[in-house]
Amino acid sequence: MDAAQTGSQHPEPEDLNVGTKPVAESHRFDEVRLAAWLEANVEGYEGALVVRQFKGGQSNPTYQLVTPRKTYVMRRKPPGRLLPSAHAVDREFKVISALHPTGFPVARPFGLCLDESVIGTIFYVMDMVEGRILWDQTLPSYAPAERHAIFMAKLKTLSDLHNTDHAAVGLTDFGRPGNYFARQIDRWTKQYRASETERLEVVEKLIAWLPGSVPPDDQTTIVHGDYKLDNMVLHPTQPRVIAVLDWELSTLGNPLADFTYVLMNWVNGAISTLPDLRAHGIPTREEYVAEYCRLTGRTGLPELDWYFAYNAFRLVGILQGIVGRVRDGTANSPQAAERAARIPALAATAWHFARKAGAR
């Protein structure tokens, strides 16, 4: 349920991510104190409270809060040593609070707690949105027409986000306008350095080349930061997005960061393995680009190879961050350590596209 999963490029088996489990020992807290906070701060809350932990997610522990009348979701910072600026659940709460009144599909926010004495870290509570979360990007259990409709609904929702006036919804201070990609490259380079476990020459070449090759930063919108099929809830029966989840990496930035991250599915993900996209019901990359441009008023998307190099490098930084958390003892998923093996291949993919974009 977060960027650490990198599900759009390497989907995990669904049974590892779907549903809930007993709260992990390392993520337990005083449930009595939480219940008291909910009663004082969440409109309409009535106990008794039963707490479960969602299986999916590596980054911000996510819990299901079940009461006799209603079910909620709680997202919290993880306990333990954390990288600077990571796990910003207060920013998640801010963006969904701004978007919810506009009708954009996010869960209803109920409350943010900045008092770490309640459960040990800051957290927020939102509505539990019931629907479908689809983990396999190829949608094997759907007919071609259904696949196509789901992919177009996903794209329309992303376009609606990028077309939202961030100033009008009170998010002028949600990030700095301009130089988005340069700042992101710096951010993920720092995360990589802070979590580095071995020196990889191809990563060193990317760190040297990317900052000086950034395309013109032409637009500032709200960006999600980890927009993918398994970070959204679809209507139970209709091809319609009813909630976009996991806003941990959201900020103000260039919308092409979001869109080209989605496009990585066509070049380095499950979709790229399909022999005939049209027969499968999934739009081609060219069709997806054309529709995004139509929905957002663009005339075209040059320099896609640079954006693919950037996105693959960014995922290297995310994965290395998980490896660092394993080293530091703050990641509790049994799948976390396995991700270290993906880093060299993903870095090689980034350099492949960097070469196509002019790197030498």
C-alpha cells in the first residue's frame, strides 16, 4: 500500500498483501489510549474497538479499526529510527483533507493526532472505503472490455488530480513550485546514500548524469508520488475509482512524474510482457500518452526516455531505503530483504534509458 512496495514494476503475490492480520509485535501500541483519543476526537465514534493490521505495506503501518457501527483505517509513522522527512502521515492527512471536499476520490479524513504519547508516533484516522484493490496489473480475471475500462478510469482519475487547482483547495504551501525533478533527484540520492549497503558503479553514473540533464519543468500540480492500481480502491462492480490511497509521497510538483511512473508498466512491468495489448484490452503506451495529453491539454510528451531513467532511479532509491531499514531493524516484512536483489537490475534499466536519452 505504499511506495516501498513498488508494485507497478514488481507485483507481489496477492495473498501477501490483501486482508488483515494480528498486529505485528513491533507495531503494537496501547489500544486503550487510542480508543480514548478516538472517542474524544472522531465525530460519531462508538466503541468497543478491535484493531487489526493490514498485510500490505512496508512504510507506514496501516491498521483496521473495527467498531460495532463503523470501520476506520489508521495510518501511523512506524516506530524506531527513520530517515529524515520520511513517513509524513501529517502530509497525507493534509492532502486528503483538501481533496475530499472537491469530490476527488479519497477516503473521508476524521482526525490527525500529533501527540506521540497516545500510541508512540503521530497518526491519522480516515474512513474505510469498501471496494476492489487489484494487485495484478494485467487483470487476469477480467474480460478485455473490463480491463480497458479500468485502465481508462485510472487515467481519468490521475488527470483529474493534475487538473485540480492546488491553490483553490488550500495547498499553496504543500510544496515548492519549480525545479521538481532536480529536487527529487537530490532527495532520492540522499536516501540512497543514507541507506547504501554496497557501491554500484551504474548508480554512481546515474547520480552524476541525472541532475544536469533535467528537461524544462513546465508545470506545477498536486502529484501523488506512487500512483498505481494497487494504491486505489475501485467500485465493487463498476470501472470507477472510489478512493486513491497512500499519499505519503504527495507534494506539489511536475505532473509528468506521476504519469511517466504509470507508463513504466509498459516498459519495465507486467504489462510489457503481454504479447498483444489490444487483444488483452489494455491501451498501448501510445494510446495512453495520447489520452493523457487530451485530458490535460498537452500537445505531446517529448523526452520520455529521460523520464523512464528518472523513475527507475527513483525506485532504486526507494528500494535501497527498504534495505537500509532492514539493516537498521525498522522494516518487519519478510519480503523486505529480498528487494535488495532487484536494485542492480533496476539501476541497469535506468542507465539503459539514460543512454537512450543521451547519457554517455
